[in-house]
Amino acid sequence: MSFLNQLFKKEKLNIDLGQLPNHVAIIMDGNGRWAKKRGLPRNVGHREGSNALRKIVEASSKLGIKHLTVYAFSTENWKRPKNEVDALMSLLLEYLKNAERELSGKNVRIRVIGNIKGLPEDIQKEVARVEKLTAVNSGLSLNMALNYGSRDEILQAIKGIAKEVENKTLCVENIDENTVARKLYTSEIPDPDLLIRTSGEKRISNFLLWQLAYTEFYYTDVLWPDFREKHLIEAVREYQSRHRRFGGI
Ligand code: IPE
Ligand code: IPE
Ligand code: MG
């Protein structure tokens, strides 16, 4: 891209492409309310939500964001009526099945974080297939949180560490932050720089509790099915106006 082109692009976006958040995490919320507002069943909202995800993956990849982590199904979402859980599972399956075709040539790597063994078998198989197939891709890393709960994640990390201590392969004195981080689903993923939650809710809902220690939070009233590239750019712009201190001055 020529210098002028770059300048034009920057001005149009009004963000600094050299200072992008390396890792953006999104709590994709508001599908149900989007549908309700239109007098439609909640599942239609979920379908629109998965279309919005496709667009945001594309936009993130185009902008040059390295990691995008999206909360697609929490360990608490099993509490929903069976028909809604089933609809969400079939949308996830469809998303994974189409991912390869849709993302071909886009160099996107897909990873799933969460308790994969607790998901239906067809999804487990698809996850393994897509992860393997895209493992060589070096562009955007799309991390999908499926059957993900942060307390569940931390708990299994603690158990893993306790086992190593029990087996005497680890000394208590040597346990540090890295020991814990390496046991999390996100062991190969850096901590998020920016967390976006749509739909106006201002809570974490058991998402990335350890990893969000110094993340910048951004809330918007836009419902997830309406969330587009321009909203992502708005969030990045706000992020770039923040002063991250990490406890310093
Ligand atoms: C987010 O939308 C999707 C999932 C949690 C799977 P919701 O379904 O939570 O939508 P609201 O919050 O009811 O509007
Ligand atoms: C968080 O949204 C989970 C996902 C977006 C997958 P919820 O809609 O489940 O969160 P709560 O129940 O409002 O906290
Ligand atoms: Mg919700």
C-alpha cells in the first residue's frame, strides 16, 4: 500500500493502524433482545448474531488485528430452554463447517477454548478438524469460547498444578503466574488488550477472569446482530485514547 493510500485510509478510519490492540475479546450479547424487538423468535436473533460474527471476523482480519476471542457459549448457557441450546449448537456446527470455505484465502486460524469434551460429539469432531486444518494459518487467530467458563478453566488449572505437586514434578515454591497461565485454555494466546461487550450489559459473565487483569473495557448499547466494522473501529478509537498504566504512573 502506498504511503498516500495509507494516510487516506488512516484518516478515513481515524485510528492508528500502527497501534491496534493486538488482542480483542468480545462478549457477543443481545441476540435475544434483537429478535424480541422485531417480534421474532430468539433463535432468529442467534442466526443474525452468527452473520454478524462472520462480518467482524472479516473486518478484524482486514484491519490487521492478530487475535480475536469471541464468547459464543458459556458454561452457564446450558440453563436455557433445550430448544434454544439445540439451535445454538446447530448454528455453531454450521459456522465451523462453513468456516473453511468462507475463510479460505484469509489466512485465519481457528482455535476453540472451553470444555470441548462437554460439547455434542459432532461439534467436538468438527472443532478438531477445523483446528487442525487452519493450524498453519498465520493471519488472524480466531479463538471461539465454546462451553467456556472462566471459573471452570481456573479450577482445572488448579487441579493440574495440584497433580504435578502430588507427583513431585513441581515444587510449590516454583509456582508462579506463568505456571497458572500455561494451564489455562489460553496458554498460547496473549492477554486481551480490549474487551468489548455489546447490548449495554456491564458485567463479565464468567469470561476470561484471569486474562482480563489489565484489559481495557468498552461497552456499547448496540445489540450483537447489529454490530459491524464501524462499531469495531469506534471501539478501537476509544481504546487508542486510553492511557494504560499497568499500575505505574
Ligand atoms: C448472546 O445473546 C448469545 C449467547 C449468549 C449465546 P443472548 O441470547 O444472551 O441475548 P439476550 O441477552 O437475551 O438479548
Ligand atoms: C454471556 O452472555 C455469554 C455469551 C455471550 C456467550 P449471557 O447473556 O449469557 O450473560 P448474562 O446471563 O446476561 O450474564
Ligand atoms: Mg445475553
